[in-house]
Amino acid sequence: MTEYGPRYRPKRTRTLAALAVTTMLALSGCAGAGSFTSGGGDTVTIAMVSNSQMQDAIALSGEFERENPGTKLKFVSLSENEARAKITASVATGGGEFDVVMISNFETPQWAANGWLVDLSEHARRTPGYDTEDFIPSLRKSLSYNGNMYSVPFYGESSFLMYRKDLFEQAGLAMPADPTWEQVADFAAKLDDPADGRSGICLRGKPGWGESLAPLNTVINTFGGRWFDEQWNAQLTSPEVVRAVQFYVDLVRAHGEPGASTSGFSECATQLSQGNTAMWYDATSAVSVLEDPDSSKVVGKIGYVPAPVAQKPNSGWLYTWSLGIPTSSEKPDAAWKFISWMTGKPYIHMVGERLGWSHVPPGSRLSTYEIPEYRETSKAYGERTLSAMAGADPEHPTVQPVPYTGVQFLTIPEFQDLGTRVSQQISAAVAGRISVRDALEQAQQYADTVGKSYRGKQ
């Protein structure tokens, strides 16, 4: 049994590998992917997502090379969707292009069960001061398989609602301590001001199982919906799911950002940090962008409250970008040396002291929240982040019972393909090209194909 419990079904290796090969062929010519050829025996090649915290790590990587003169680092920095596809393709096929991969609590336990990742527990035990017990417990559990960690967190997150306190005050509005989605929709309508170039809310509409489906799945969950019932019968056309998706699409179409169907995390972060939207529901890690005085126009103006709810409380997700070593790497010791540097306590202090405490990767280590400078910088959101992460419940994500785990994703290998296909339908509905009903009818067919493969094994 894995750390996810008896409902987790890890081994669909052949299916996932076949998907990975297809994906590799489809994406082999993607712009911006960089070269996958290692620079030599002393070069560690790292594939990572091009979010702001990861760019900070690249900017500081010269320090690692100075401390480790025999090791050179080569980064392959990719957008979220590209990173997921290329990393999955390489690891699943044993390609060996990467020595370190940035993955998450979706991939880690499944890939560990398939034998694709190096067990990092012994590496961590041999590293003085590394202290895996300092990782936030929910993340440590989510990155473990059979009691051992197979990747370690760089940053962790749940989700919450971010809003402009000044705009609420000017409009005579008061944000509840625990808002409902109906209240949020009402606020969005009142604060929407296209003439002034400001939307009422920003919500992801960009296709991708880790893009638009991340926030949308939490809405489905709290509205009483689910992807499958306990017998793996698809439920994407159930009244609860239809109501949740219709609500989400209507809200973003009526009061959301321009170009919502192509907006993901990065685009919404720009919208709020530049003062172009009144609210944003998304990852708690967004604070690194919003509270950065070098780039954000709204520093100190943002309020943070828990993920909005309908029927189910504690609707926020649990997620971490983590670093692992594929078993195909020929340099696991050098790879671990880099991983332990990027995820260790000294790195957090270095980021704060050199780049500013708002740049510190949030939600990974408990000790981060004990640093006086970080406590002061994060006083508006630090405790909110920890509370949201503690309240997330991947084991019981929905109102009704389900055979899977995971809040903003389903912890089954097929979800990478299934979620991407469903998200494309939702994005088309956000763009107004199809109706929500038509989108969900097609999504139901995709889900039913997956459900049948599990029903046959019961």
C-alpha cells in the first residue's frame, strides 16, 4: 500500500509509456525546449518549469557551481504544459536526457511504483543538516511511496482567493472570512470595470490538466460533483458537475479577464500584479509574484481568504513542485548534490538575503515560517498558506464517495491524457465556441473510456 491508501492504483506503466512516446514525437520540435544533449560527464541536466521561483534558482545557480567546481549545471526551462509532457516522455521511456526532473505529488508515487525514480531517503539521511522532518507533513506524505521519499519539495501550495482590499473598500464591500462562490460571483459583477481596463476576477481557462482543471476541479468538488462514482462510472454529465462547470464558465465569460481561454497561472498572475483584475482564485504560491516590490503594483493591497465553497468545506488543493532523479540518470550522486542545494534550508536564506524575502519558495519547510524576516514579509499570507495546506484533504476530495484520491487532479496515470482532453473542451466553452453541455457530453465519453478499464479490474 502506498502513502495514498488502498484506493490508489499506480501501475498503468504500459499505457503511460505509450502516451509518453506519442507525446515525445508530437512535441519534439517545440520552440524554447532547449537541447537535451548533456554537456559531458560533469554536467547535470535539469528539466524544470519556468515559474518565477525556478527562474530565481537558475539565477543563483552560479553559487552552486562555485561551491562544487567539478559540477556544471544545464537547465531546460519549459512552460508548465511543455514540462509535463517532455519530462513524462523522457522518464517513462528511460530516455536519460535529464538527471533531475521537476515533478509533483501527482507523478511521484505513481512513478516510484513503476520503478522510474531513485529512492531519495538514503541520500537525504547521508546529507548533514538536510532534515526531511522539516518538510510540511502533508507534502512529505504526498511525495512518499512505501514510506520513502522519491522526490523532495521545492515549494508547496494550496489554493486561496486573492482580492484587492482597496477596491473592496472603495466599493463599500466586505470580503467574508470564508466566502462562498455565489458571493464571489456577486463581488466580481460589482467590481468588473471594462472601461477602466479591470476585470472582476481572473480564472484559468487555458487547456491543460494542470492549468484550467486545477481551479475548476475544486469548484466541481465543492459543488458536490465528482469524476467517477465508486464503481468507476463517469459522472461528468451529472447535475452537480454541469452546475459547477456552467457556473465557472459563466463567471469567467461575464466578469473574467480578456482572453480567458488562453489564460493560465502566469497570465492571471500578471493580471492581478499589474492591477488589471479585482480578484484571483489560484495557488497560494502566487504570493511570490504579487508581493514582489520589484515587479508588482499591488504590494500590500492584497487580501487572502480560503478557497471559496458551495457544499463542501476546505475546497483548496494540495500541490508541490518537487525534484526527483530518474533511474535512467547516470549521475545520481551529482544530481542529489544539486537537489539538496536547491531544497535545503541554506538556499531559502540565500534567496531571502540576495533576492528579497518575498522571493522565498513558500510552503515547503516549516522552518521557513520561523525566520523573522520571512515572518514579517509574509504576515498577510504566511499563516493562510499553512492553514490552507493543512486543511486540504486529497484522501476525501468530494462530497460523495469516490474511488480515487487527489483534489485538483485524480491520482491515476490516465489523468494526464484524460484531463488534458477534458480541459480542451472546457477551454472551448470558455471561448464560446461550444456550449458547456456539449463540452461535458464529449468529456463524459473520454472519462467513460477510462472508467471501463477500471471497472474491468474490480
